[in-house]
Amino acid sequence: MHILFFCIVGVSLGVVGWQVAVWSGETLQKNRRYKAAAANARKTGKPLLVAGGPWSNRGVRRWLNMPAHGGGDVCLDIERRAFRGHPCGVIADVTRIPFCDKAFGAVFASHILEHLPSTYHADRALDELNRVAETVFLAYPSRQSVGAWLHPGHYLWVWQKGDTVYLKQRNDTVGKKTADHHPVITVKHTIR
């Protein structure tokens, strides 16, 4: 009986340690990409657009006073509470960004593509991000994150290899796997 108990405790601690490592890696990557986006925008002399507010739509970040990332010069989200308090917040859909072509030196898009309903919508969002900014920097959840697997609002898997962004539709609502997996090449898409 004691052996079973210690095995369960050991496995649980292993999973928790693994998820802390995954979360730490995601956070480090997100922070590096935000800093690179900010530096790129400064270098071009144009503002930084942040798509996906630093406070997200959960009140716990505000309660803990822990934004997920910086707010940039302009912050865009579909929910006001995600950027509440930002001096230049804009409520808009990332597939229809209300700015002119190349208005921004860089855009930092944080955890937005996986929330879009289909690869078609994510492809449109990537086109819009590339339209309004010189360079695009993305942050998205790791496929190793248990939270990403369990989040009911995640409809896509997003990952990158070099300048290529890959999108894959997750399980549909009836539980069947879809075969919609294709690379989406974006113009001037840079990830550091």
C-alpha cells in the first residue's frame, strides 16, 4: 500500500515539475519575443502594436498585478478588460485590424491564434498582422502544456519552424480529428 502511495506521489510531482518547466519555457520565450518586437519597433521609428492584451480576460492577472507582457504603444484585443488602463487600447478583431498598411514597426501577437475558430481565420489574422507591421512576433502555448490541451477556448495548435507558422485544427466538437494541417507562410515574418 505504501509503495502505491509513493508511486502516485512521485508521478504527481514529476508531472507538476514537468509543467512548471514547460510554463517557464513559454514565459521566457514570450518575454524574449516581446523584447525583440519592442527593439524592432524602436529601430524602425514606428510604434509597437500588441495584439492580445497583457491582462488577458481573466481577473486573476489584474488581482495579482501580473501582466503577461508589456502593452506596447498600441494594444489591440476583442475585450476591453484585457488592456484596461492602457492609454491607447483598441477593441478590434485581429482578422480586421483598423490600421493602415505598415503603420507599425512590429507587432507582438500573444496567445491569440489558438483562440480563433479555424485555420482559415488564423491565416487571415496572420495576413492582417503582416499587413499592418514591418515584422511579426508570435507567442503561443506549447503543445506540451497540459493547460493548452485542456483549455476549452483553444481551437488550433500553432507552432513555428523558422519563418514558417504551422496551424492545425484541434479536435472538432464531435470528437473526430480533422486532417486540416498545412503550413502557412507569412511574408517578412521574423521570430527571434
